[in-house]
Amino acid sequence: MAAPRCSTPPTPMRSTIASSGTTSGSSRVLSLPIRRGGRARVVTKCGMARPGGAWRADGRARSIAADCEKSLEALGGRPIDLLLLHAPDPRVPFATSVRALAALVDRGWVRSIGVSNVNRSQLAEALELAPLTAVEVALGAGDDQALRGGVVSLALERGLWVLAHAP
């Protein structure tokens, strides 16, 4: 599959850019300016499948590794700066998913890892299992559960980046 065309000419980038994960094709789009000499930091997600068009968490270790491999391929082999687990998979022990992320750091495929869409106890568990850099939370005028539930406070206490989505 050919990489999608950018609507503007790619220029060297000096900021953090993100991808919504392997199923969207955005890693291919983001790879274009990077391959042309950009110095962007790439943040992407793994652990989400789209069987039959419906989004479903897939926290199996082999799926996490496969998602990472797809992003690496799209990025021309450049290590991913931050890889986030998209969401806990209720069918897979959360520890399995977090350990799979940590293994990707050990392999040199990613530089740092984080989790997304977790509650405070899941974040605490992940912090016991692996050296996280970030947590991504839903945060906006209509959704402050990450604040009220203690996810943000725990993340800040532990020095994690807090990324917000779905305002």
C-alpha cells in the first residue's frame, strides 16, 4: 500500500507529532517529513483492532508487538519515541500488556512507553511493572473522571507526562 499524500509539502519538523495508531495509516503519513530530515518525536498507540469495522482493545503481547512492527515499518525503521497502550483489554491480564510494552523498549523498538484510558489502580499496577513515561486520559468539559479518580494526580506525583484526548 502506498503512503497517503500530504496536503502540504513536507518540511523539517521540530515538534512532537502523534499518530492514532496502526489501523489508521497515520504512521505512514507522519513518516514522510521524518524521512526527509525532520526531527520530530513520534507518539503512537498499539493494542487496538478493528475486526468488522468495530474498535476493540487487543492487549495480547503478540498483537502489541505486531502493531509496533507495523509502525516501525511505516516509519522506515526509526524507533518510536513513545508507544502508548490504547486501552486495557478486558480479555487479557493488564500485566501481560504492560510487560509486552516493556519488552519493546528492551528490543530497542521504542524509546519509552505509556498507557491510555486507565483508572488509578491500573496506572499504579503499570508503574509497578514498567518504567512509564506518560499516561493519556480523556479530559474535557464533559469528562473529568481522570481528575476526580486520581489518575492525573498519581501521574504527576510519579513525574509522568499527562496527555489529554477527547476534550
